[in-house]
Amino acid sequence: MGYYVRAYCSPFRMKKKNFDEAYRLMCELNNLPDSVKNGGGGGEKWFSWMDANYPETCADFIAILDALGFHPEFDKLTGDIADLEYDSKIGQEDLFFRAIGHLVEPNSFIYWEGEDGEKWRWVFDGKGMSTQHGLVTYA
């Protein structure tokens, strides 16, 4: 079960100098109350599709992106992230990206398409992240 989504051609930019801070912020999320976490069973809770102990098993920001299911593309000269792709079930990725939204370069986007054709994007303005819902029109 689950809802499959795909992110593609996403002009997502993050400078390499911000990777350590992004890692710290994403690890801090694991301290949120269990009521925020949608995965788990048997009394134990974690973020959907993530290991409960991801701060211990993910050595850095790129490892967390990988655990979330993202595939970054890097600028060969700077090592900055220049693009992201994703093709899997959706979990709680939005919480992780909201936590680091202020570290993402302004005018960055992640374009999403759901298995039912729904479209939306995450927009980064250098201060945070917001969601815009897509509307397809034909002329």
C-alpha cells in the first residue's frame, strides 16, 4: 500500500556549505513527539519509510536524502546539489524539507506528480518551504 509519487526535473539547489547544518536539523526531527511520526507499530513510532534510528545509521545529509528516497545530482565544480529526483511511495519527506527550507537556495523547486496524476510543487524562497498545487489547463 501507499501512494506513489515522482519528482523530476526539479531545480533544487543547495550549497555544499549547508550540508552539515541540514544534517543536524534533519537529525533533530527524530526528537519530535511520537504523535508526529506516521510509521511504526507495536507501540514504537518513526517517520514513514525511515529507520527509527536514522541519526545513527545515516552518517551525513546525503545519506538522509538517500534514506528518504531522493537521488541528488551534484554540480561537478562546486559539489552543490543542482537537482533532485524521487520515484517511490510518499512518506513524511515534507517534514524533513520544511526543517531545512531556509538553507535551500531561493527559486528552488521540487515538482511532484502522484500516481493519479495530481501535481504539486514545493517552493523554496530562502526563508522556508511552501506547497503549491498544480492545475492542468488546455488551450
